[in-house]
Amino acid sequence: MQQMTLAARDQQVIWHPYTQMQTAPQPIAITRGEGALLFDDQQNAYIDATSSWWVNIHGHAHPHIAEMLSKQAFQLQHIIFSGYTHAPAVELAERLLPLLPANQKRVFYSDNGSTAVEVALKMSLQYWDNKGQRRHKFIAFKNAYHGDTFGAMSVSGRSVFTRVFDDLLFEVHFIDLPAADNFDTLKATIEALDLSTIAAFIFEPLVQGAGGMLMYEAAPLDQLLAWLQSHQILLIADEVMTGFGRTGKNFAMENCSTQPDMICLSKGLTGGSMALGVTTCTSTIYDAFLSNDKLKTLFHGHSFTANPLACSVALASLDLFTDPACATNRQRIHEAHTRFLTQLQQSPKIKAPRLQGTILAFDIITTNADGYTNNIADQLHRFFRERRVMLRPLGNTLYVLPPYCITDAQLQEVYDCISDLLQSI
Ligand SMILES: *Cc1c(COP(=O)(O)O)cnc(C)c1O
């Protein structure tokens, strides 16, 4: 009997995320990665132009990450994180906090971006409860995406992703993105709410990822944040996607003078090699949970909280991230993106070309409505698959978000492939 391919075996037992299993093409079986390249079981090389769902920053199978992981695996793989601690978790917190806005003083570990958001939401609700105030409402931006668990879904824009669950999600006030000319309108919208019921405002600084790589300016965001903070509304910066250099600076919040009360991190935290989430907070938040009263405890935790293997690869990733070569690479990508953007602007097939740090995005003009369900996405998937470039459009929004180690030649290949696509449609 002929041996089944990995993809065929997969199709008998696996259910993939965000995949219509009846119509999706067979998955590509990847057997190894190196730098920005991934190799399938036929030894074809693919360029990873979207960092494997925005997580990879230093490239695949990085030897430094592999070595630190291996060393840690021979030392300690996992322990309970309540009543016990370990060096990778402590060292990671010690090294991470100084990279963040100066008011961030505590690290709470979880497993992924959605849980990092859940923790921040629960921290803010209980912060107010511990202070004797009932504040059960949140403010978020329209088109926001903060994850797939129920709390994270609730603070995300209502969309095809949430449709089935909409009536189970808690109520959130959604506001427009800040722009140079809408501060007074935003202020009026927020002032019309009962501010004493608002626990926190959660936002993706500068770039709304899953919402379609929507970009907005730091100055009006900063103005809005300062105003909200002066009205005692807690600020949760969801830097799950923007963190670790993605928007140019180390963290997107470095573009603002207002410091958030909480920050959510995941994706690039481990260099994209393992699942780990972090919620950081100020001493003001942390102190509100200190009490002789056990009911003021933050009752949240996961079996794999602060997994030592994940923390040790996060430390390895930080070694690479804090090396000046990393910032140089991000700058190099930004400059290449800038040149390609000028070229894109000439194309009559696209609109809204935009750029923030290492992220380049634009929308393909189609006769259908914009958005995730735009059926041009399948056509684009097929095109890029055949060209062996991993690009995964969000509806009619196409974006390039590469690992920082991508070479100039690989980046050029991605641009050429996009230019060919635009010629062909
Ligand atoms: C991806 C993402 C999340 C969710 O992270 P997961 O690890 O996929 O749960 C949350 N917030 C933002 C901004 C994201 O981009």
C-alpha cells in the first residue's frame, strides 16, 4: 500500500483554526524552517512573509532559541506557579519591565494573547471592586481584535468572527479611531456615557491587526489616552501584535507620552517559538489587590502559568531582540517597505497603501464589499501558494509582516510576487 502523505493523514484527524474544512485546500506540510524560509515535505522553500501569524520575529529554528530551550528542558520543564517560582520566570520579568513604560512594575503570566487580555480585563474589573466600586463596562475601538475567548471577543468589534456569539458577549462601548480632527466628537461620545460605570479602555496602539491592519496616528491616540486617564478610566494597551519591534520602536506605546495601566504581550514574546502571554501592570493596580482579606485576591491562573521552557525561550528571544542588529533589521525592512509603497501608489488596482514600522498593508479594489469575507481572498491564497510565498490576506487587505531576519533578496521576491499579482488581476 502506498504511504499516505502527511497532508492526507491530517485531513482524516485534524480540525484547523479559521478554516472551512469542507472547501479548504489540503494543508501544506512543513517539515523544517530556517530564517524566513519554511520547507515542505517535497523540499520546496516558502518565504514566510507574515511571520507565521505575526509571531515570529527572529526567524525559524533559531539556534540560540533552540539551545536555551534544550538547556532548560534538562533542568526543569514545568512546576506549579502558585507557592513556587523559578529562575526563567523571575529573570524574564526583571528583564522585560525595564523595556516597558516606566510605570509598569508587575508581571502576570499566562499562555497566549487572549488570556493576557482576559487577565487585564479581570484585573481592571476587580481593581474597582477591591476599591468598593462597581464598574462593569469597557470602552474599545470599532474593528478592534483582542482575541477569541469570551472576554477578549466581547471587547473586539462585532464581526463575522463573533456573529454566532454576539448575544452572549458583555456590553462594550465602541468608539471611532482617533484622528487629527475628531477629538471633540470622541470626547462628546464618551462624556455621554456614565463614566462611573467604565472600568477600562482597551486598545491596540497604532495598528489594528486582525481588523484589517488599520493604522492610525500616535498623537491623537495620546491625546485621547491622557483625557481618559484624567477621568479615572484605566488604560489597557494590547501590544500582543505591536509589541517587540513590530511597529518600529520596541513597543508601540513608546510613541505616546501617556503610560497605560496594563500592557498585554504575547506573539513575539518568545520570538514566536512557544505559547506564552504576559499582562503587566502598575503598582497602583497591584497594590489594590494587597489585603488581609482573601476575597481581594486575583483568582486567575492556568496550569501552565509561567512555563519554564516558554520563559527560557522568551529570554533567548530577548537576547536577540535587545541586540542592536535587531533594530537595524527593522529599519532596513521599513526602508524597503517605503520604497515598495511608492511603487504601489502607482497601481490603480489598490487603495489605502499604508505603512507602520515593519508592516506594509493595502486594500485590493474589488466589486465586492471590503472585509474578511471578500471572496478575492481565496483567489489570492491560491496565487501566493503557487508562488511559494506565505501571504495570507485578511479579506481584500493584503499585508507583509515579515520576520526581522528576512533578507533583502527574499523581501524583493515578496514584492515582485505582489506586483505580479496586481498585474494578473
Ligand atoms: C493575536 C492577537 C490577540 C490574541 O492572541 P492569541 O495568542 O491568538 O490568543 C490579542 N490581541 C491582539 C492585538 C492580537 O493581534
